[in-house]
Amino acid sequence: MIPKILVPIDDSPTAQRTITAIIEQKDRFSKELTLLHVIDNEKLSYLMIPDFQIDMVKQNAAKAGKHILDRADARLREAGFTNTLVLEFGEPRRAIAHIANEQHFQLVVIGRHEGGGEIRDVLFGSVANHVLHNVRCPVLLF
């Protein structure tokens, strides 16, 4: 049985390092991964955007998200992986945990952003910290 592995990514250096680490340790991973990019709805809901432009903003965000997924997909395919690409809208921390739990993933591989610090993480929480505490499967933090 091939384990279902979820790899949430964004356009950060942390996500790039996570992809690099997966490639460097490719013998330890299933060759089938699910790459997930979640477009943060809160960042799209800027109050000064007129209603008639919201769809255009969402379409552009989806194009940018697809580009992020395609870049990661290309790197991983070159290393021998086969990937399923998933693009979602929502709050990243909740969407990642929900997808991991509802689709019965066996492992989530996620990078932890540097520079947040323990106090910031305690007060506001990081996406990785939220995922770590709210999924039913093991989480590998890079």
C-alpha cells in the first residue's frame, strides 16, 4: 500500500527548502505526493476592492497558486516523483488540517517558517503548529 503524503506549500523560502529536503531524502518517501496550495481568503478580502473586481482578484490568485504548484511539481517530477496538485481557497491552517483528516493522509510534510519565534507562535500560532496539533496523522516538520 502506497502511503498518502500531503505536502502543503506556498511561495516561501521555507516551502522551497521543504521540497529540497524531500528530494534529498527521496529514498525515504513514497514517490506519490499530493501538493497542496491554499489561497488565503482573508488576504483576498481587502475592503477597498469593489465587488465587481473580486472574481478577477480570485482568478489572478488562482493563477499564482497554480504557478507555485507547477514549479514544485516540476522539481519533484525531475527527481522521480508523481504528484497530484490541489489548489484550495480558505484559511491555510484549517484547510490543511481538514484535507489531511478528511482524505485520510498518512503523513503531512510541512515546513516551519523561520523568524516567527516561540512567543509569536504561542500568541498567534503558526500554520505548521496548528497542523501539528490538529491532524490525525504524523507530521514531519522541516
